[in-house]
Amino acid sequence: MFTMPQSPAQTPPTSVPASGTDVVLRSGSYEAHIASVGASLRSLTLDGRDLVVPFAADEVRPAYRGATLAPWPNRVVDGVYTFAGVTYKLALTDPGRPNALHGLAVWLDFAVVSQSEDAVTLAAVVVPQAGYPWRLRVETTYRLGADGLTQTVVATNESADAAPFGTGPHPYLVAGSAPLDEWSLTLPADQVLEVTDNQLAPIGLAEVAGSDRFDWRSPRVLGDVEIDHAFTGLSRVDGVATVRVVDPSGTGVEMVWDGACPWVQIHTADLPLLSNGGIDPGHRAGLAVEPMTCAPDAFNAPRYDYDAGLLVVEPGSSVSASWRIAGITR
């Protein structure tokens, strides 16, 4: 009589949170949680106070909250671009708009390369695919210190041909317990990128001077203003630009970066009503501050009469950018 062989006992798989491996960093009064999916900043606190809008470890990351954006930040209009004489078509991933949004790395599960109590390095590979036929290794390091949380992104082109590239982060900063409408914003930018109402496609640069909506070079209260725009012409002190949001209580958070990011997207996180007429809990919950190495739709840089900042990474070469988030105490 034939007897079926017995399978060896199976070890139950280890449960991985929905947002991927949870990496905890601590330094002094700071604590950060990094989710491996999208190498995302899941939470950042100072003395227990949120500096960014957090999300739970066992939660699918809400949209792009805290994600590392690569090989482009922001959007590629219509998902179409031409590079080195070849036209490419990307998947449209911008809800309600025909755009390719925030790159290809945001849903990759990054592997931990090295880790210590106050730092972690994660890496993932963007493989050649329809719309982006280059192999790109994206490595990012988060490091906590007395001056806050610094993130550095290094992208290496592992293909035989030059590749277009851009990067940036997507944190939603939290100044304090008061509503966003009561926070004050300081944004040292002289120019704003005007965009179409429906698709947010770039139109051209405008000076912010005299604009109640866009001139934040001196601190003032946000109020009910709605912003989802890129800014440039950044003023820098000792080589760095600084954006600050401050709560009426005096607490706040700042984000700083150097000349590798000549652009920054600011978004007041205005979200549509839910299908039942309720308010989305993420609505105006934080202020998105996204330093970027390039402008929105930079993959179509030749269309525009300003420097969109598109990076071209040669085979075997690397580019990098970094930014830092720190708490402001009263």
C-alpha cells in the first residue's frame, strides 16, 4: 500500500505589520518610528509630543504620509514624459487626476541594511518597468540626534543608461494641540509655482510678494488658507532653508534642508468629505512640507521656461539629498 509522505511541521509565519517592519529610533527626548514600506516616517515625537501626523504600525499607510519619494517627487502630468528622445507612459496614480504621483518607491518594502539605537539605513531597488526602464538602488538613512531627525537619500543608477531622477519626503508637520488654522507659518520663499485648478499642472512662476495666500516670508497665522503648491526662490541662512510652524502655545516644529532641494511643496492637507458626508480625520491634521530636488513635472522640464531641477544620474553614479525635522519648544 502506498503511503503519502508526511510534510514537515510548518512554522507559522512571523506576523509583519501592514506598514512593514517597524524600526524604533531613540535619542535623548526624541523617538522615531520608521515603517519599511516606502521607508516611511511613521511617527516622530519630542518628549511624547507629535511632530508629524503619525499612523499605526499595523495600518496601511494613509496615502503618502511620511513616505520617501523616488524616482520623482510630486507629479508627472498625464503620466507622460520624453527623455533622451524616447517618450514614456507611467501609470496614473493621482486620485481624481490624470497624473503619475510621487514615484515608484512609495510601496516598496525597504530592507534594513544597518541599524543602531539612533539610526537606521534601509534600501530598495526600483526595477526596470513600463514607463521607467532603469534600475535604481534607493538607500535612505534616518538618524536621530540632539538637533532632531535627519533623513538622507542616496540613489545609485545600476543601469547602462542615464536615468532621470528626483526625490523628497512627505511628512505632515504638527505644531501643537491647536487646529492647523491657528498655527503660524514661516516659509522663506520668493516664488510660487502657479498650477491649474483641476490637475495641478504647472503654469509658471509668480512672485509671492503681496499675496495673502502665498507670501509667508514673515510668520503669520494660516487661518483658512488652502495651499497645495510648490515654492522656490528660497532664502537660506548658512546654506539652509528653514520652514517653521508654531502653535499658539509656543510649541512648534521646523524643517531644514540645503541647496540639494531648491523646491518645497506645501500642502494644508485639505481633503474632500467622506461618502457619508463626514470629515476625513486627516483633513487639515498637519501641514505637509516636502523639500524637493526638482519641481512638479520635472520629467517634462523642457516644457518650462524656468529651471525645473531635473537630475540626470549617469550609469554607476549616485546623487543624494537630505533634510531634518526638529521640535520647537516654548
